[in-house]
Amino acid sequence: MKETEKLNITKSRKLFEEALTLIPGGVLGARKPGDFIDGEYPIFLDTGKGCRLTDVDGNEFIDFLCGYGPIILGYREEEVDEAVYKQIKEKGFCFTLTQKFQNELARKLNQIVPCSEMSIFLKTGSDATTASIRIARAHTKKLKVMRCGYHGWHDWCVEMKGGIPSKFYEDVFEFQYNHLDQLEELMATHGHETAAIIMTPFGHPNHQEMQVPAPGFLEGARQIADKYGAVLVYDEIRTGFRLSMGGAQKLYGVTPDLTVLGKAMANGYPISVVTGKKNIMMAAESKLFISSTFFPNSEAFVAALKTIEILERDNVLENIWEKGKGFMNGIQALIDKHAVGAELTGVAPMFYITFKKDGTGAYKSKRKDFYTQLIRKGFFFTPFHHAYISYRHTQKDLDLTLNAIDESLAFIKYKYQ
């Protein structure tokens, strides 16, 4: 069986070589060639429309990264962009004082997010998770934090500890998703000093299989937080406005004290929020300081309001769940057909294809070959992060993707048999 022909990424590589002389590492964060498959993936993109991307070499891809999560509708969503253009052109967006859209978006969140009573608005997920911890500490007058999941790049939670004094994270303890016993043990030792338990209500750890909550896990964490007087924070940066309009807390029926939202809320425009119970959120009024020149900029508020309007009006999440379930069923059928050790985890809007670990390390080679075939065929996934479905993925797009997955798994079976 022949391999799919390698992509021409000459311009991308040339730009990256130039970038290495200008930017440490060429690009920042999880966008380096090594975060995909070096030599196979484009490094610089040019355009996006709907669910498709084009790189600087002219290669077109059906995209399943969705900007690492913000693109819930599609790239260059005209109705959202037009609302933003209108705001910028007719009103402006960066003022000394706040515009009315702050109030409108906060009211909307109160209507759709179960824990939402008061809100503060920021720009990024890391901003929001860090602000939530500051609020919890100010409210409880306690210090320690129990965490589960990825919560951003700030000092207290980042996995890579370079440049960070240990005292900045020495009061933060980690437990694993669906391991309530670990949280119970930590809280038995530190519970009376614990300000917050922050966790992803749906399990999407970096580079690992996705997990739905085991029976009693979310309920147990809620009970433990109540027992010790800790603030329960849900990190719904990825799951908010994607698993349901009210987030995973609405889907699974367990309400936290605070939640942080971002990504899909504004279809790519930079905004995040900490929202939650009034008695806890009021700590942000006078007990601490959170501010930025750009937090009140109104273009992202306008984008968020329009995005939420479209999500509700057009039943977007119902559409994503329906087509996503069929798509996942198709993937699972192909995994069963080829039996090469591939595994599918996740739910319809967010899923991940991995390979079963073994003592030989062959799963790493299979993973690399599988995702190499997909990117060469024009389907943008990554081996090290879960995938998303957007509103603009059509059934034809998904059928084309299933065909590419079929061929890629067949290649793995041929190569490793």
C-alpha cells in the first residue's frame, strides 16, 4: 500500500527558519512543529473560512482543531464579524470607561449558566482561572488549592516550572480526574486550609484519553467542597458553550460555586469570564485587584453576544451533537474494522483518537504514521490534543474525513501487520 504523498510546506519552513531568528523557538506555546509532527504539518496558516484552513503554501485542510477550541461556528463567521465591524466603525471599542455590553453579557450568562449570578470579564483562559483562585482565596481567607486538569500558563498552575519559584505553587496540589479518593485524601490533610477545588467537569487532560465523569465523581467533589468550606470552581474554558449552552455543569447536573468560560463564547474573539455565586464573587469588589487596559474592550463583548444569539437561535449545539454522534459511530466502526490498537474517547463535540500504549512503544510510531497520513490527505488534527466539531462542518466534510480515517488506519494495518 502506497503512502499518501508528502505535502509541500516549503514556504512554511522558510518562514519558520526566519522566525527562529526573531522569536524564541520560532512560535510561542503549543504551535511549534514538535507539537504536531515536525516536517509534515504546516507552521504558518494564511486563511480560514467555515471549517477549512489554507496554509501559506496553498494546501487546504478540513480543520478539527478549531483554533484549539474557540471556533464553535466557523472561521470568518459573517454575522459575528459584521457585528464587530459595525461596533468598531460606528462606536469604537477601546475606551477609558466601560460600555453597556458588559451588563448585557453578564445578564445573558445569568440566564443560561447554572451558577452564574455575578461576573467579571477578562481576555484569556489563564486570566480567568487565575482570577477565580484569587477570588476564592480572598473570600475564604485560605491559601491552598486542589486542582484537576490543565488551567493555563500562570505561575500557580503551569506544568513546565521553568522560571517559577517553587513558593508560587507549593500550596497547589493535583488530583486525577475520576479519582475521588485522591481528592478525599488530599482534603483530609489540607481541607481546612483549602480555598478552592478547581477542576474540569469533563476530563480532557493534555495528551491523554478523554473521560466522562464516573458516577458520583462530580457529586462527590461538590460534597467535599461543602464539607471543608472550599470554593468549587469548574474550568469550563473548553466545555462552555460546546457541551451545552450552560456548559458541562448543565449537562451533568452538578453546579459549582464559580465557573470560568472562554474559547467558544465569542467564536474566536478574545474574552473570558469568571462567573458564579454573588456572595463569593463580591470578593472582587474590594478585597482584591483585577484590572487590565484591554479587559473592557467591547469588540469581544459584541462578538460574544452575537455568537450566543446564533447558538440559541439556530440550535447549533443540537446540530453539533447530532452530527458528532454519527461521526463518532463511524470512527468507532473503522477502529473495530482495522483493529490496529486505535482508541476513540470523548463526546460528540470533542473527541480524541489515540493508540493503546504497549511495552514496545509501537503505539508512538502508529500514532505518528496515522496523523501523518491524515494531514497529507488534507485533514487537520493533532496527535497530542483532542479534536472539535464546529457548526460549519457539513455531513460531506465528515464523510470525507471518515474515508481518510479509513485509509489511514488501513495503512497502519498494512505497515504493522
